[in-house]
Amino acid sequence: NPTIACAGYDVTFTPVKSVSALWAVAPQAMAAQIEEAHNAAVADALRYLEERVLFSRRGHGGVRQVEVTGLVAAAFTHRDSRAGDPNLHTHVAVANKVQTVADGRWLSVDSRLMHKAITTASETYNTALEAHLSQALGVRFEARAGDDPGKRPVREIVGVEPQLLTRW
């Protein structure tokens, strides 16, 4: 069973459609506040990964988990989808190397934890974004069911018309 090396992880933080739609049609000052809230939520999610998820392993078979100093990453913010629709989102390229606290050695990220935590990091982002936008702009969110009854409702901004989201 050969080991496959992994250079890093692409973690993408994308708001619900109503956030990107409001951002696209908002006056410039409001659009800047939406982008600031998005960036703050990305930072919150990355902080969650650093504080709760990021470790390395040592010992025979990697049985011992070791603490690390933090993640090394680069963030790239995009403003549209491949189709050209408004889609504010950030890709974060997280390096697979971390520095251990104990002796400063650079080792690989414990990928088992990273893979398990991606959904939680996404939910951390969503919750933080909703809080940041509610505080900065006073918007409210509500659960909206989509076309697929098998999927859970998505929390969208109240007042952003579903027809606009469907068009984009």
C-alpha cells in the first residue's frame, strides 16, 4: 500500500447565493462591507482549523499526535463563477507542512483530521459570515427550501428574491 504525497489542500469558502447577489447589486460602500464580512468569516474558519484541527504525527505508524505552530497558506479571492455570475468566494491553498512546537521540525499535516474537519470549517465560515453580515448591515437570514426535497434548506438573506438567485 504505497503512500501518496500531498502538497497541500484547497479549502474553498463560498457564501450562499443571496450574499453574492446582494454584493453584486449593492452600492460600492455596502459591497465593501459584504466583502469585509466574507474575509472576516474566512479568517474565523482558518482560526478554527489552526486551533482545533491542525496537528502532525510522529512515531511508528504516526501513532503520536504532536502540536504545531499554525498553518501556512495563501488565499485567493474570486468574484465570479465560471459562468460569469456573481460568486464571491475564496480559495485557500493550505501547505501540507507544519512546524512542530516541541522542536521546530517541519512535518506533514495529520491529513486524517484535516479531511474530517472540512465540513465543520465550512459551517464555521457560514455561521460567522451570517453573524458578521447581521452585525454590519442588519440583514436577517431565513431558511429556504430548494428544488430538491432531499436537501436541507439553505439560509439566505431575507429580501433577496429567489428569482434573482435562480437567474444567476
